[in-house]
Amino acid sequence: MTVATDLLSKPNESQPTDQTQQQPTMAANKGIAPIKKQYLVESASKEKDQQVEAPTATAIETEVSAEFTKEKEKPRGQNKNRRQQNKNKAHQQPTSSKLCVKISLGQPCSFGDKCTFSHDVASYMASKEPDLGPRCIIFDTYGQCRYGLRCRFAKAHTDAEHRQIKDEEKVNAQILYAHNDFSRDLMIQLRKKQVKFERSEEFNRIYGKDDATQTSDSPRAKKTRVSRGSIDFRGKTYLAPLTTVGNLPFRRICKGFGVDITCSEMALASNLLQGQQSEWALLKRHSSETLFGIQLAGNKAETLGRAAELVGRECEMDFIDINMGCPIDMAYNTGGGSALLAHPSKIQRMVQMLNSVTDCDVTVKIRTGINSSDNLAHSLIPRIESWGASLVTVHGRSRQQRYTKYADWQYISECRQSSVNLPVFGGGDVLSWEDYWDHLETQKQADGIMIGRGALIKPWIFREISERKVWDISSTERLDILRDFASHAMEHWGTDTQGINSVRRYMLEWQSFLHRYIPAGLLEVLPQRMNDRPPAFIGRNDLETLMASDKVSDWIRISEMVLGPAPADFTFVPKHKSNSYST
């Protein structure tokens, strides 16, 4: 994309736009975003008398090698080389070139000469990459930086003798970053199978260990039909649990725009029980998350129950959500995720067991069905209600549809009507406050709405929903949102080189959705629709044009405005297929 050097020229300030005052002058073609003529590439080129390379709005086009391109041509599934492509050589450096953690903090190393990391501070500082800025978010918040000399903002808390500076007042305040930060001892106990699960064992002792031992009308099943019902979910905005992109820093951004309910990324029950630190890290809860749930996934009630009992004992959360809607092959082929929809007896066992082994509300997330021709959610919901769930959320697509086609809100309405008292939330294709209130108030199709991709494309959608206004947010304000994300993310993943690289990758994962936002001021007809592809267009300034690009190289360029230059060997391949338009 050809962009002028002054990316912040002609900034446009955000303006609320009332839909009722907008008089469309053209009918929107189905599947094509109705962008005003003056912003289309052909018209703009004539006015500016210059060639503009505009985004193509097709599925994400990544700049990868010929070998990787051949790999992408394989039918179905994610690119198996994505993880390798995203690796940075900085992570593969020998330990001898990295500074010892203790030495970087000005403390003696307990390993002494046996330590495999460098203790040569002068040599490390001479070869260290330059600082990225004058202030360190971790030092500013907590009074000391846990990365010491390794921090990419080390000058903010280091004196001329390379000694670490502390703000004793903030250190003594012991400011808590996040809840659910687990000890290494717990991980070791799990790996050694030293953790006891008394409530799960009691449930199995009374009801048996076979997933299929109970029917919905059995005397034993009736004993566990208890809904906690302590949370009033109805009418609250709900940010969907989103794998990878629904991380804690992103949830903080959405909380800043007013979302009510947040949920962790999907955590695999088996990985939690094995003491995998990376899986437990997904369960962290920020203090701003006032109504927070943890989503668990598994293919066996016994495993899921033990994980839920442990999570209920160790974590601060308000509810546990069971994932029964994940469409990816990895989950489906092992009998988890949406595959559970074909096994009501397993669903029954899971819901009843979680109600028995935890003291919080248990919710369920499902899809319309497995195959597009066989909707079955409406028949499951009354049974899920009788088994004790506090909420069920229906994604308006089948497993077969993944994220393509339009969400079936008429069927979601049918599902809601099948419930007696159980709140039924819907989800799919909500990208505006008009969509939200139309489903919720006008057509009364659900008791609440879960928003996923809509929040990734425009996280300020929650503010628009509460104010019932479209916000024509400027490109500079959108860049400020990315800066806020970067601050949250550095606090979360760290300010050393490895942490900054992680921040950049997660920011780019988000940008693979964020670039799909079409500024409200550019649209002939409001609101923007989820599956409407924009024709080639330019923005009202160069930064707005850059932000609409679907090229990874441009996303990296935007990240450099926030995080400084990317490493020379830095590569990125987006993880999610759902970031592209349906085909």
C-alpha cells in the first residue's frame, strides 16, 4: 500500500452519528459494503491524480515463502506451519547470550559459576538493543520492574551504575495486577498427581462413573437438578470467550468500553489437570472484570468435573462455562466441543457433575447443531435447563458452517421459546447497536447477546450499545486504543525482548480482525454489516487508509508505531480463519 510519510495528517475527531438522522442515498447491495463514492479508489484516484494501492478485502493475504504457500493450498484446516512461522530467532538464542535474571535485578545468583546465563553486565548492556521509550509501565504501576536490566525500558528504573531503582511507596502498596495467579507448588502437585478431588469422587460414588448411567427421568438425575441462579444474566452485554484474541489485555480494553460479562479463553480440562502453566495462565482475572467466568472444554465428564472442582477451589470467578460449540477439528475429532451435541447423556453428566462439585453458576455454550440440515439446539435446551444450567448461549451457526453463512436468529428465537425459565443468549453477526437492540428488544429473539467478532472489529461497540449511537471514531483514536492495549499487554506478557515480541504477535492477531472496521463516516448506509465486503477504498487520512489494509506488512507497520521497530527476522501468520469474510 502506498502511504504518505505523514500518517497522522488531517486527523478526524470521533463524532456520534444518530442512525435516525442518516438518510441513505443509495440501496446497499447484498454482500457489498456501501462506501461513499468519493472514498472509492477510482474516484479518489481521479481527485488526487495518484495511484493508490487499496485493500482487497479478501481472506487474509500473508507474505510467506513459496513453501508455505503450497502448504496453504491443502484443503481445510489451519496452516500447520503457523507456529513455526511466528517464531522469532530471538527466542532461539543460546542462554549464554542472555543475562541472568538475578544479575539483571542486581541480586546474587544462587547457581554461581554453574549458571548457564551470562553474568557479564557490561558486555550485555553493550550489545543490548536500544530502549523503546523513556517510561516503563510495570515500574510506573508497581514501583519496580521485574525484568531489571533486561527491560526494553530499563533506563526508566536504572541508575548510571546499572542498579535498579525502586519506588518504595508503590512497592509497599502491593498493588495486585490480577487474580488467579497460581503457585509453582500447585503445578508440581498436579504433575505428581498429589491433588485430591473429594467432591468429584463423592459424585462418582453416589452416581457411578459411567457417563451414560443416568437418564433425564431417573431418580438419581432428579437429585442433581439444582440451578444456582445467583447471577441475573438477562440483558447484560457479554464478550465471548475467544481463543488467543480474547486475552486479558483485550478484555481490559472491552471493559473500558463498558462490557458487563467477560470470560476467559477456552482452557482444556486435561491440560489444567496436568499442571500446564500456560493453560492455567489463561484463567487470570483482572480486577476490572466485575462479572467473570472461566470456560472449560473436555470430552469426558470425569476430566471436566475434576478440573471444575479444582478451578472452583483455586480461582476467583462467578461462573464456569462449558464449551460445547467449538467447531475446530482438534476438539471435534476427540469428542469435545460441538461433538458433544450428539451425546445428550454426556451433556447431562457434565452439567450435573459441575453443579455438584462447584459452588458457582454453570453455563453452557452450544451451536445450532453439527450439520446445517439438522438443528438440534432447541431440543437440548429444555433438558439442559432441567439438568441445572444457569444460562445457555446459542451461536447461530452449525459446526459445519463454522463462521461462514449468516447466523440464524430466527432459530435462536425458537431456542429461546423452548426454555421455561433458563436465560437463552444468542450470538452471531452483531456489529452494531442497531443489530443488538433489534434482536433483543424489537424481535425479542434472546434474553441477551454474546458478541465475539463484532468486539474484535470494533471494541467500542459496547459503548455504542449503551448510548445507542454510532461513533465515527478517528484513526488517531483507534491508534490510541492500540497504545492502551500495548500497555496492558506489556504489563501482562512482560517488557523484555521476549515479552515485547509476544505483545506484538497478540496485537497482530487482533489486527487481523481490527482492519475489517469501515469508518462510519465513509459509509453511505449505516450500519456496517458483518459479512459485507468493502470495495477498494481509501480513508479520510493516510493512517485510516493504512488501518484498512489486509496485508500483514501493514499491520506490522502499525505495530511499529506503538512498539517500535520489529526485529529484522520477525514474521507473522494469523491464527484465526474467522477473521476473513465468509466465502
